[in-house]
Amino acid sequence: MGDSNWPQVVLIIFLLVCVFLGTTPVLNTALQFLVLPFHAVKNHYRHAAPYFPNVAVIVPAWNEALVIGASIDRLLTLGYPPERLRIYVVDDASTDDTPAVVLGKAAEHPGRVFHLRRDVGGEGKAHTLNHGISRVLAEPWAEAILIMDADVIFARDSLRKMTRHLADERVGAVTAYIAEGSEDRNYLTRFIGVEYIIAQLASRRAQNVLGAIACLAGGAQLHSRANLEAIGGRIPTGTLAEDTMTTFESQLKGRRMVFEPHAKVYAEEPRSLDALWKQRLRWARGNVQLTSIYKRLWFRPSRTHHLGSIPFGLSWFSILLLPAWMLLASFSLLALLLMDTNIDEVAFRFTWIVAACTYIFSMVFSVQLDPAHGLRSWREALLFPGVGAMLVMAIAIFPRTSGLAMTDLFGNTSEQSRFAFTILLYLWGPVSMLGAWVARLVERLPGGRFFTGLLIYFFGYGSLLCAITVDSYIKEWRRADASWVKTEKVGRVVS
């Protein structure tokens, strides 16, 4: 090749590297599931032992009259020594019947259920929790503090499965498996159920192996007294991701976080796309904020903690920058196509074959981690990436002719239609994210929920999460209102 062609060669190599980098989230998922089996031999169980400390349960509640009574009743029936369990409901200036319900339970169970009232509320979950934590830590009784949401229901044996890890003084906190537990499930709650299997039973097991936990579940986090006192005796405020920041601060103090997959907690999740979008937007914006707060932490290994390790950083940024990785790969493929290099098909097939193999491996593995949810949500597990993505995977694995010289979906064989169809294949990632935005708009129309479900099945639940992440970028860049938005719960949880 002549010297005159070297700029083009350099550009092609650069674009191929971009395509490869764009597969970072897929490779991270594959690594996570390859690490997962090691949890059978590298876990905390050898250091755990039967242990029953005095546990103060702190339940933040704002207008939770529909769910708080059932939550208290279930807590009182946990398989845990009754004399070692106290329940503190922090009433965040509720305007419904929450105070009456809690006071009624306190009267029925004196010395076990307590009502703590905040006269001025609306500051967010962290402030509500801190009101209860300060009250609990002011007395010497509590040896551990369980932080939960007002609507969740703990399986009867869950608490004692969590406390056994606190027998090891190096452990600062334990988190449980939050499972989607709505009685009347719809397509969206089933998708969430599959997501939680992947994000918790798979991801957090892998994090146990690698030694760093990204986040203690907000609905079920058990702290030792010493751990809360080490981080100042309060939950950090000033961010939308107080759960994650608490997790980071605890590990920076040198204490170990443990995920207990066998402690099961049932939660009610959003049933509408708009409600899910608002919830996940808060989570995503919180992660963007924390990435900046801990900017000196990333990829700096430490002997005190593993938050600065390369595997943890890779995992964090694979999720945080997932839309950016997707755009990088898609537009690099498009550039290779426009350069007429004849290498774009190879890069395309590599990208989507790797994605297909990872998808099949991870889904088959995931549904076995929680067979009950996997059986109920088999359709959502199968269609998690979306029908459109599955078609793209099929084309990548089984191309009808070389060079993607194929007919389009409408049977056209002209050069222009084949070229347009190839562009659609290469840009499917950003197209699917746009489809998720459209699905949210459609839901607001009369009868729109049915068609919204069809759109999510077609464009994929993963693309929906990516679209929400993009929205979080935009909201943070615009410095939009970041007030804490409560997810409405009406007591649909069953266990």
C-alpha cells in the first residue's frame, strides 16, 4: 500500500478500535457471568455464624397508609428473637392516615413499634432516615440498624440470614435480594423482575467475588452500629443516590459490604413507563453525580478497598456510559460503511455475534438463579433486548449473502434499499433508544399503554434503560430540578 493511503489506513484502524470499545458493556457482562460461578468458592459464608444482635429497623414513611400496616405486621413475624427487634417508623410529615396506622401498631406492640414524627418533611429519604438514625444511635440498645422501604416485605428467614454476616467484625453492612413481588404483574413489572435477577443475583454475586459492592439496596440494607458511626452516624445527603454514596463511604472506611442472595425481600415496582422513567432517572442522575464526587477514586487501586480496581471501574462506567458506548460503535460502523472499505460487515458481525452469545449465555444463566421469576417472566427474559435486536443478531449470525447484500424487510432488492437497510442495522442501537422515547410519549395517549408495551417488546427493555440514562445526562447538564420524587405504592406486594 502506497504512502498516500496511510491516513486512510490509520482512520480505518481507529474506527475499528472504536467499534471494539463500543462493545465494552457487552464484554463486561460476559466477564461478570464468567466470574459468577466463583461465588461458590469465594464468598463470605466461611466467616459467617449464627448471630442475633439487637436490630433497630428504620422505616421512612411519607403517606404510606396503604402499605405501612402490612409491613409492620410482617416485620413482627420475622424469624428473629422478638426481644432483639424494634421497629421505628419515621413519619415524614405525612398528610394521610400514616400516623394513625403506626400509632395503632405501637399501641398493640408497646416497646417494639415506635412512631417518630417529623413536623417538616419533603426533604428526601436521606433526611428522613437520619432523623431515625440519630434517635436510635442516641441510645446504646441497637447493635445493628436495618434500613428499609415502607412497602417491602421481608421473607421470614431473611433477617437472620443477613445478621450472620455481621458476626465478622470486618463486615460493615449487608444487603438483600430485592425481588419484584407485585400480585397483579404486567409486562413492565415482569421486565423489572428479570432486570433485578441480572442486576442483583448475578451482578452483586460477581461483586462479592471481586470485593467491591456498588450499592446497598435502599429497601434492605443492614448496617452494624460501628459502620454507621464510622461514616458520621448519618446517611449522606446532597445527592440523589444516597444508598450508593453510603455504600462507597462505608468501603472507603475499610469495611466490607456483603450481598446475601438468599435473603429475599419483595417490593412493589412501577407499573407504568412514566413512573419507571421518573424512578430510574433519579437513580441514573445520582450515579452521574457520584461519578463526579468520586472522580479521584476511579482506576486507582487501594489496599483499603477495591472501589478503585480496574474490574470495578470497568463495571461502573460500562453502565454509566452505556448509551455512549452504543453510539460510538454504531457511528463507527456507519463511517466504515461510507468509506466503502468492505470491512464494515466484518465489524458489524463481530459486534452483534458477541452480543448474541453474551445475551444467550447470560439469560440462560440468569433465569436459573431465580427459577420462580424466570418461569413467570420467560417471555420478558427472551425478549429483554427486544425483537428488533434479535432480528439484527440473526442477520449478523446468518447473513443471506456476503457484504450484507440482502433484501430489506419489504422484499426490495435495489441498491438504494439495501444501503438504507444496512444503515438501519448499523444504527439499531440509537434507533432503539429513540423508540423507547416514543413509547413513553405513546403511553400518555388514550389507550396508549397497550401500544407502549408492544413498543418496549420490539425496541427492548435494555434500550429503555439506555434512553433514561441519556435523559439523566441532559438533566444534569441543564442542572434541572433534582428534587427527590417518591414512587407511588398501593400495597400490591405478596410473598
